[in-house]
Amino acid sequence: MSHAAANAVPSPSPAAPCRLWLLLLVVLAVTVLTEWIGPIAIPLWSSKIVILPMLMALLLTTALAALHARMPAALRLDVPLQRHAGKLLNAALLLFIVKLGLMAGHSMPQLQKVGWALAFQELGHAFGTMVLALPLALMLGIKREAVGATFSIGRENSLVIIGQKYGMQSAEGRGVLAEYITGTVLGAVFITLLVSVIAPLGIFDPRSLAMGAGMGSGSLMAAALGVITVGMAPEMVKELNAIAAAANLIAGVVGFYFALFVTLPLCNWLYARLEPVLGRTALARRAPSADELDPQAAMAEEDEHPSLADSVVALLLMVAGITLSNYMGYGVPPQQTLPGVAAMVAIVLVGIALKRVLRRLPLMLFLAVAATLATIPGGWPLADALATTIDRVQFMSITTTVLALAGFSVARKLPMFRRLGWRIVAVSLTATAGTFIGAAAIAEFFH
């Protein structure tokens, strides 16, 4: 046997079919349990923190995955299963994107009234992160990592931008990776707490808060929107969902180019001028050297693209989860839910089929545009009928199963999260808060 072969590390084996059934059953069981419990309101001074079923689902599957070694062998959600859950999540998110597009298309007349606020929301995202998070990072002694951690909220698009420009081994790469890990592990919990405190203050119109929620991350948007819409009338909930959906689509598509050509250069410009001043604070002088995250090891943990079989399994899981959530959480019978879910699945399958033929087709962009066009009033004869069918599928019914799957990805990033210093975690959460508050402030100005 060769020396290389003797030292080779075996790759994780794929989840066996019988074990995959365990994963699917656990996700559905968590969905049913959390929807049965329903929202929990925790008093906090003059306001309250609302813990929604989707957040409970995220925390519960994270705990089950993190503690898998202590579970009985028959119920053990081991690492191969957790990685498989990540692939299913990538496919399930396609349905999430379609729902956002369908809501935005049907509400286009109302969105036109919002107009300028949506057009300028990226300014709020950009300045919100840098105005709050960049100075804090410099005062805490963080150097070039601050650029990667504060030019955006550090989602997948941001990893691509920094990776291409600086490389993931760079200081900027470590910064954006720290932001990504922090957002994955704490993002949904943090934004729930933040919105629970801000919303009751009455500083922002609910529509402004909904626009702030659309920051380019599906899980963050869902968590924020769940708190914003508590106690609202159905028509108002529908309008807020549409505003958040449109803002999220814009942040996900336009935001990539805005971050590349505007936000990142601006962040570098501010860093060059602020660091010589703020980098001399007492905290900055006592700061330890930056944590040496291993980007290659971290990125190796990223989920692979789902196969066609994985996509089909994920869609079937989502159909079951949405149907259960829609019935238990909103009282919509399955026979009214299934036609809407079937229409959403059909759009996803068309996109997947086209992707297999046109390899360079940007699938998420195609799904967002196609779904939006499908329900624009007067766009085609069946637009209104399709919108009515889709409206029976409540947006929050999708998020519970999606976040139940996301919990497995959170669990796999916990070891990396423990390696992050408190400074970069504080900066990352401040960047998320700045993005939300900045976009909400822009929207409030135009309202």
C-alpha cells in the first residue's frame, strides 16, 4: 500500500436510503410539533419576543443534530445525514424563491406605490452595515477582516465576491467567512430578538420594517417578517409579505452587483480613512491577532448541489411539510393547499429541466423572474386564477419545514463558530442589524 493511500482520509459515505427516511420523518415530526405548539410570546419590559414555529424548528433540529452522538443508534442523525439535509435544503429553497416571486408579481400594483423606496433600499443596506459595523470593528482592533465582515451581511453572494477578488485565504476572506458562519448560526435568532424590540417602539411603519426584512437572506427575512406580521389583519399581512418578497428578490439579484461595484469599494475607502484613527483605541491596542479560520476546511463543509433525485425528494418533503403547516397553523384544508403547492413545484421543475439543458442558466434568477411574471395582473389570462390558488398557501407555512432542514447546516457550523472571537461575532451581528435598520430607514423616508 502506498504512503498516500495509507494516509488518505475516507470521504463521508452518503446517507443510506433507510437512514434518509429517518431524516425525512424527523423533519416532518419537528414541523408538526412546532406548528402544534404555535407562537410563544415572551414578555420583555414593555414589549415581547415572539418565538414562531419556524424558529423553534430551527433550534430543535440544530439540537438533535449537535447531540446526535448521544442519541440511540436507531435515531442517530449522523454527519452523512446532516450533509444530505444540506443538499435537500438547497433544493427546498428553490420553492421558497418561487413563492417570493409569485407574491411580488401578484402585488405589483401595490409595490408600484412603494416604488422609490424599493429602488433605493440597497443604499440602506450598504450604509447601514458600514455606518454601524465598520467603526465598531476598527475600535475593537479588527484589521482587514473588517472589510469582508462589514461590506454586506455575508451570504453566499458575498463569499463569491470576496473569494474572487481577494481569495478565501486572505484577511478579507476570513472576515466574510466569519460573517457567514455567524449569520448561519445566530442570524435567525438575533433578527427575531432585534425586530421584537424595534417593532413595538412605533418608530417605523410596518411597511418600512417589511422592506428592511428583505435583506437578501430567506431565513432572516422569514424570521423578521414573522414578528412584524403578528396581530396584523390578513390584508395587511399580504401587503407586508409582498413588500418583503420584492425587497428580498432585489437584494438577492441587484444586491450582488451593488455590493461588487459600490459597497465593497466604498468599504475599502472608509477603511483607509477610519482605521488610522479608530484603530488606536484602547480596545484596539489590546486586541489579539485575528483567529486563523481555515477557509479550505470551512468551505469543504459547504453543501453540494443536489442531484435530480435529491431535488425530487426535497420537493416531496416540502409538499408534505407545507400541507401540514398550512392546516395546523392556518386552518387551510389540504385540498385547498395542494393545488397551490403543485403550481409552485411545477415552476421549480421547469427551471430544473431548463438548467439541465442550458448549463449556464442562473436558476435562482430564472425562477424569481418567471414566478413574478406568472402572477402579474393582466400579464396572461390565468394570472389572477393562479394568484388566487397560490394565496391559499401561507408564506409562513413554507418557512417551518425549510428552517427545520436548515438546523442541520447550523449544527455542522457550530465547531467553526466556537473558533470565532467575540469581537468578530459582535461586528457580524451589528452588520446584520445595520442592514435591517438602514433599509427600514430608507423606506420610512420615502413613505
